[in-house]
Amino acid sequence: MRIRILGSAAGGGFPQWNCNCQNCYGVRNGKIKATARTQSSIAISCDDENWLLINASPDIRSQLESFPDIQPKRGLRGTGVRAVLVVDSQIDHTTGLLMLREGCPFDVYATEMAHQDLNSGFPIFKILQSWDGGIRHRLLPIDGASITIPRFDSLRITAIALQGKAPPYSPHRHDPHPGDNIALYIEDVAAGRSLFYAPGLGAVDANLMAYMAQSDCLMVDGTFWSEDEMILAGVGTKLAREMGHLPQSGKGGMIDLLSRFPGQRKLLIHINNTNPILNEESSERAELTANGIEVANDGMDIYLETRKPHLVHSAREANA
């Protein structure tokens, strides 16, 4: 299984277009050692030809254009994107569906709650009906059952409901339902490898811990370093957990959580523009490195290869 990180930033990207926080100002003016990032999305393939897009960010066009492997030439028009899966109905994970309209019709896997939001508060499914029949909803169950997707026969995908709110435009914003937000457990049964993917993670229970414990690679929420990061940066008033994100630092934070999984590869994704870990020379970045935690960047490839006898972990990384 090959995992391509198309985008690694939180909503707004990095630098954010209207922000002059220390990070955004610093990267624009060469004051800090940091790399620009687009909004979070990944793509998965088992044959480098057929790709499952997980989340469609507003930056999807530039992300696909910068990744030749996902654009194999097939006649006058073609793409390696065979289906899209979204983990919620947030703007930064679904707006890219509009940019894919020339490829309609195609399948979009989403929970029932996300599908409702994308037919009401943010009616992407209705908007795209005029383009060759639009996009086709395929139900992503949250009852523990796994699914397979055509052309990805070796992948078994399980959606796990997370705590958290639906987007502000959702009709049930103040009435949370299971399926508003999910994590994914993706198994490559042919290779005997697995990925846990949760770009938005505010709390962890025993069920979630069990999936994380059996995963070869953990790619999890890297939004905020501290609980009060937005307040300290002067750009917001809410705490990290109020926004559905577990901060990295502090007791019970992401660093503490990931320390319980010493055998797995661990990466942070969906990184907010205010997070000091974006500065590669910061003490916060050094602390992550000391704890064996990587910071995802656009264009990174993660390979989870066939398990070999007596080999515990054979993931390798190549930057394209």
C-alpha cells in the first residue's frame, strides 16, 4: 500500500492567505525554516495506477497537478482517481469535490450524517447533479463493518465514529450524531499492513485505542501544539478541544497518547498555520523528533510493504 500525502495543512493552508502570525509571516519572508503546505488530503493505491482519494481539499487541483502518478494518460481525458472517501462534511475536506466536476459521475464514500450535510447545509451533491449526473453516494457504515471498493480489492476499510460536532452549516450542528466525524482503519490484506488515519481527533476511547494498537502506521491530528494556541497567537478565542482537536503537548495530549505505541510509525497531519512545529528549528519540533513523531509534508510517500518473516516494520518513505 502506497500512501501519498497530497496536502498536510489544516483549513486555510500554510501560510494562510490572510494571516500574519509568527509562522505565516516568517515563512513568507524567510525568517523561519519552514515549508508551505496545502490543505490536508491523501491518496492511496496498491498498484500505482488506481487511486482512492481520501478527502477532497479546496487545493485538490494543484495537488493532483503536482503528482504525475495519479494522472496516467488514457486517451484524451483520464485520471487515476477511482473514488473519493470523505471523513466528514467540513469545507476543507469536501470543497474539492466541486473542482472534480469535469470527472462526473464518480463515487463518493461518506457516512449517512456527512451525506445529509452535503445535501443540505452544504449541498454539493445537489449542485453537481447538472454535471453528467453528478456524484454517487456510497454509504460508509460506522457499525464496525468494513467495506471494499471496486479496483481496490486488497483494501479493507473500517470507519470508526469519533466524538465531535458537525460543521457550523450542518442542520444538526448542536445535536451531534455518530458519523459526523470518523477515523479510518485501512488494511491491505494482501500485504498484511494497515493504516490508522484520523486528521481530526479530539478524544480517544478504548475502541479507538484498539484500532491504533494494531496499525503499522498512525497518521493523526496535528492541528495544534497547545490547548490555547489560537488564543496565544491572537487569532482566535477557542480552545483546541472545543474545536475537536487533541493538542500535542500537555498531560493527555497527542505526544502522551502516541507514546503508548512504540512499534508503529507515527505522523502528524492537518497542521494549523499557528502550530510552532511548522518551524523546523523550533524546540517543539525537536520534542516531536525525540519522541519518534514525524510531521507530514506535501508530496511525502509512505510505503507499507508486504510483511516479511521476522520483520516487524518495513515501512519506508520516499519524497517525490
